[in-house]
Amino acid sequence: MGNYQRQPILNDLKQAVCEVTFTKVNGERRIMRCTLDPRYMPPMTVDQTKHLDEQHSKPENKEVVACWDVQAGGWRSFRVDSVEYMQEIDGY
């Protein structure tokens, strides 16, 4: 696996759409275009905001990054230690 760390991954995702190659828990290799940049995410509904507030009351799992999958149109996550490669997507 690559030598990626959580905070730099989060920083990149907050600024752009990135392509992340990682190995899923089941061993399958996955390439995902994802982001945490609000420009590429739909506005949150009241129910989503309530769910997010509930999630913030739980301890944060520092081994996992949750992000918006721009191709699937939904929230997905990956383990930091499973990331093989990550790059910013130009002109997204």
C-alpha cells in the first residue's frame, strides 16, 4: 500500500475532486473519484444535518476517511492504510 496519511488526504479532498485507488476490506481494488469540496456536493437536507450531528457525538475513527463519491452520487469511505495511490483530477 502507499504511504498516505489521513490529514493530507483530507486536505486534498477539501480542495478538489481526487481519484483514490485503494483496496476494499473484501480485497477488491477500487478506484473512486471523490471529494469533500462543497462545490461538488449537493446541499444537505435537514435529515442529513441531524444524522451528521448524531455522528459527531461518536468518537471519530481516524483510520477511515468518509467522502462524497462524485460518480455514485453518495457518501463512501475507505481505510487510510488501504490507499495505494491518490491524485487530484484536473478540470473537474
